[in-house]
Amino acid sequence: MTWRKNKLKEILARGEVALGTCIYTFSPALVELAGHCGLDFCRIDNEHAWRQDESAEHLMRAAYVGGIVPLLRIDRDNPYLVRKALEVGAGGIIIPHVNTAREVEEVVQAAKFPPKGHRGYGGLCWSGKWGADAGPEWVRWSDEETMVLVMIEDYRALENLDAIMSVEGLDAVQFGPADFSFSIGVPGQTSHPKVIDALKKIIESARKHGKAVCFGVGYPWAENAKKFIEMGCQLIEFGHDVTILQNIWKRTLADVRGPGKG
């Protein structure tokens, strides 16, 4: 991402749909491959997949080579992780379980330099080319080109949708149907009518405030993607590297050995 235009932001600004996937394995090769295949973005999970080490930096290099925008999901309530994710080269950060406008504002402030926020300056990093080309222009680039996304995955966030979507500096939200299903008492039922109704409300509010909505789809990926694009989602995430392989291997084994013999 370093010193390039953020093509994901450009796609959304044109009103088009961006297609991506999620990387759980922290494999640079898979990040690079995703870009070479033509995907626009990849969400790199550092919430459930725990990798707070140099491996994240390697993934950013792979994304740069593959021409794909890396979105790094990190734990909430730690503003220092926001700064570190952007310094290491993330094209955007994703914060889970955000429920109020104030929480969004805190994320934006952690991601932006003064006067827009309170991010501390440190150009001796991969994004700043290790200080060889940092300074005011890098600060401007980082504020303008990196993205801020938050996840809506709790029922109480629905009460604050318009306030959340109206926060300046927020680029998009991602809906988390699994955790949301737990929050409304239908655990694991991600296609429950109440879950889908919540997504529709999120899309409606996002559209009103000029934000984009990201949604992850499972198999059959193309069929499900078309359904949620029609609903109004502008970022579509095709499964995860692990679940994609799992799906293909299980189906292939069933085709060769017969059902139930995988």
C-alpha cells in the first residue's frame, strides 16, 4: 500500500463493487495469489488468528507485490494497534464489535494524524519507507488513502446506526452475522430472518450516509455474492482461505469416494 492510491477506495468512490477474500493462515503466498487472481482486497484476520509479530509485515509486502489492498482486522480498545497496523502497511483497519458513534470516533482519531486525530508520528516503518521518504507528504497520504472500517455484530449497534454511519472518517462497515445471531438469541443461524433484516437496515443507513457495507459469503460463492450485491453490499468477501480449501477438499473427496466417505 505504501505511497500508492488505494484502489479499494477508488472502486467504492465510483459506486462499483469490490471483491475480496479473508486470509486466516497468514500465508504471504496466498495474499499475493489473491491479488494476482484479480481480487481487490483481502481481510487479514488478527482478531481470532493471533499474529502480532513480523508475519503481518510480510503479508503487507505480499499484498504490495500482488496489487491487492490488505485490510487488517485487529482487536478493539487498543488504539496503539491501529497505529501499528497502519505503520506496518495496512491499506485499512477493521475494528470488531463497535456499537456507538463515540467508539467509531475513537477509532478514527487513532487512525488519523493531528488535527484529524491523535495518531503519533513515526516514519521509521515499512509504510514510511523506513524514514527514507516519510514526512508531511507521507502523513497526508496515510490520512487520505488508508481506510477505517468497523464491524457491526451486536444487536445494540442497530439502535445507533445513523449516528455510527455519520462519523466523518469512517469509510465502511462490515456486518458480522455469526456474532449478531448470538446477540439476538439465535446462535449460529446466520441466515435467520432477523439477521437478514438487520443487514438490510445496515445497508439502508449506510447508503443514506455515503458509506459502504462489506459482507462475507459462503459457498456457492458466486450465487450468494450476486444476491447480496443486489441487496446493496459494495464489498463482497468470498469465504476464507481455510474454509475455501475445506469446502473444495470435502466436495472432491465426496465425489471420488462417495457421500459420507470423506
